[in-house]
Amino acid sequence: MFFVDTIEVAGLGNRSYLAGGPHTAVAVDPPRDVERVITAAARRGVRIGYVVETHLHNDYVSGGLELARLTGAAYLVPAGARVAFERVPVADGDTVPVDAGLTLEALATPGHTPHHTSYVLKDDGHAVAAFTGGSLLIGTVGRPDLVEPRLTGELARAQHASAHRLAAELPDDTVVLPTHGFGSFCAAGTADGDATTVGRERARNEALVKDVDAFVADLLAGLDDVPAYYAHMGPANAGGPAPVDLTPPAPADAAEIAARLAAGEWVVDLRSRLAFAAGHVAGAVNFEADGQLAVHLAWLLPWGKPVTLLAESPEQLARAQRELVQVGVDRPAAAAVGSPAAWLRAGEQARTFRRAVFAELAEGYAAGETVVLDVRRDSERAGGHIAGSVHIPVHQVRDRLGEIPAGTVWVHCAGGMRAAIAASLLDATGRDVVAVDDAFAAAAASGLPMTRSARTGPDAPGTPITSGDTAAPAGPTSPAGPSDGAAPADPAGTTAPTAPGTASVAFEDSAA
């Protein structure tokens, strides 16, 4: 008998796992808020005997060290990973007993990182699941360019070899359980589905159906920008992350909020983009609590800069704190709960800006009175864009404000969430903005002229898209998690949740 529970870290597009037998379990790539893993183990009535890392993560701060400390579990980390703390170094072929008849075997799978290691769960000697971290994902692989640019080509080839090793050594019915690939920028491409097996990947994964040269060429050509905060995750994990403090931040009144803004600090409004546009503190910026908060805020926030959070409720504030610690934004400088009425000093007025759809943009565009700002990524824009639009990906807007022409700026993305972030950044500088809150597919349907171009900017030449063509899809074309405001899909192949953010994989015993 064995079980595998999936612990979703939806805001980052990652998964962690708890797997074991009747008495003992192993935690794989745990999130930083480790009480979720401890709760899952308690519900199962098992002891966590091992905590294992597939690699030193570049997209989040691991909870592995703290989980091992709290539970007394052995902390298994790939031997090639250079760390500053005590751990059990794991090498290729090492095996540990998890429970009666249940073992975990390490397989060296370099590519995502040089030391990357996958773990195969075996029940009475039969491989039933492979925890593949950032190696073999669903339809794709982990990206090889997060460690050192000089190693990217070498790691891309290693990724191809590692995928082939897994496919060659594991039975077709082995369930593949990656950490990345559900929206994380650690994935080289978009996951094709929500659950998979070795046999399924053998027939469709790009690393397994292409020769190494074609695979490497396509992989490197398709890599998108790396979130800026990734540069801080590896060192944090190598040094040994500190325990998490999720106690409420110091409360801030209207005077303190104003003082922090005047000092150049960031004040982040966590409310919905609809509420923010309808009224907010001048100078505040909007990162929706339910819209990949950690990824976008950590990407745009100057690292280490104090941040004050404004939330509509204590619950929203607590959720935001829990998500932000995953990426090392540990202690907000201050926080306030309520509405702009409580956050404004006497005599101050809430600032507002307009929201619209593409049909409304088309009316102004025809009159020649608009500045259109496209804040999608390069890979999305390549599929089609509004002729004459300025292109600045959302994560670059803060540093490129001077490139945006004068006048009212209509900001759009693929669905509305990133447009709202960019609009709030412009609004904070006093610009007149309109946030287009609409699916990008509606742009062409509204009669806006569409074109394709390898160059960006308002004067880039392009090829017009005719009526027989299709513009870029409404959602991202490379990993970014749920499309601008869309909720993540429920995981396939799971049963009823056993704890918040936790699902039990349907193959709960060896007969399944």
C-alpha cells in the first residue's frame, strides 16, 4: 500500500508531494509554508521520515530545511549542490527505505541544473511514480538557462539525455510527478495536460520525439525572459532559508501610508483590479491577491525595497503574506485592511482610472487619438499585435516609462491582469490611463488592425493579419500560470482534497 498526495503551490505554478505507506512518508520539494505538509502528514497519520530536494530551486524559497528541522526527518539534497547547512548528500543510485516494501531511489537527471536528481518511488521493487522536479515535465522539460549562461547549451543537451534515461529505465505505467510545469517560468514550455505517465511522455514529449540537435535548437529558441527575482532564490536556498514569520505586519494608518509613499517605498493594493480602478490611494500600485501575486510583485519590486500591503480583509492579507514568503518577500513593512476611505488622509481624494474593452479601444483608434501599450511577453506578441502599438512587457514597464508617448495610454495584455498592473504603475506617476480588461482575441474581432512583426515599438513594420489568419491566443503561449485572471484548472486524476491545496492522487495503492 502506498499513497501520493499533491500539494499545490498554484501561485507559482508548482507542485510538492507527500508520498508514503501506512507509517512513514517522504516530502518532495516542499513549499516554504511547511505546515501544509505537516497537516497533510497528520491527516494521513504518518511520520515524515525524509525530506528530499530534486535540486536547488531557482523560482521559490524551499521549506525543506525547516520541515526537516521540525519533523526530525533526514534531509536529502543532491550531493552536487553546494549548500551551507548539514544535509544527507544524495548520489545516483542511492536508495532509502520509506516504509514496508516501499523505497525511494535517486536517479541523476542533470539539465535543469547540473546536480538535478529525480526520485523513483518503488512498491515491492516496481516503479510506481517518478518525482522528476524540473527534468521531465508534462509535454516539455525544465528550462536549462537558470544557472549560468555559459552552461545553457551543455545543460540543454543534458536535459535531452536525462529525459531519455527516465524513458529507458522506467516502465510505461510509471506516473510522472514533476514539480514545475503548471505555470512556473522554470518550465521551458507550456504543460500539455495535468497528469501523465512515462509511456505517454515517450510518445509526445519534445525531448523524447526529437533528436538532440533539433531539441536543443527549438528549446533555446523558445526560452522567454527570466523573472528578475530568480537571481535571489538559488543563493537563499543554498544558504539555508530562515523559518517563516507569518504574523500580521505592523498596522499602518493613512498618515503612515502617505509617509511611506513620500519616502519612495512601494504601497501595494491587493484588491481586485475592478475595485482598484474605481478608487485607490494615489501612488499605490495594484497586484491582485488572486492573480499570481508572488511572481509579478517579486519580478517588478526592486529587491529588498520595503513594501506596505493594503488588503480588503485580514484573510486576504494573510493569503498574500503566505504567497509572498514563497519568493523571499518575507516581512511587509506595514499593512492596512479595509478600503481607500480608511487609507486616505483628511481632504484627500481617491484616484481612479477607466476600464474598457477592445471594442471601445477600436473607436478611439479609428479617430487616431490613442496610445496603445501592449504589455504581453515577446512570445505572445509574436503571434499577432495591434498595428502601431508600443510593446513593453509588464516586467519592464517600471524601467521604461520614458518610452511611452504622451497622451492617454490604453494598456492591454492577454486578458486584463497584467494590463491592470501596468496601468497602476503608469497611474502612480500621474499618467492618464485606460486598462483594457478583455481577452486579446477580441481585439481582431473589434476591427482593430492586426499585424505580426519581429520588432517592437510603434514604428515596427509588420505583416498585416488578414481575415483568414488568427491573432495570438487570449492566454499566454509560454509558462505564466493561469492566463491574466483565470483560475487554475483543477488537477486531473485526483480525489477529494485532504487539506487546503492538497489532493490525493487516485493511484493510492499498487493495484490502482
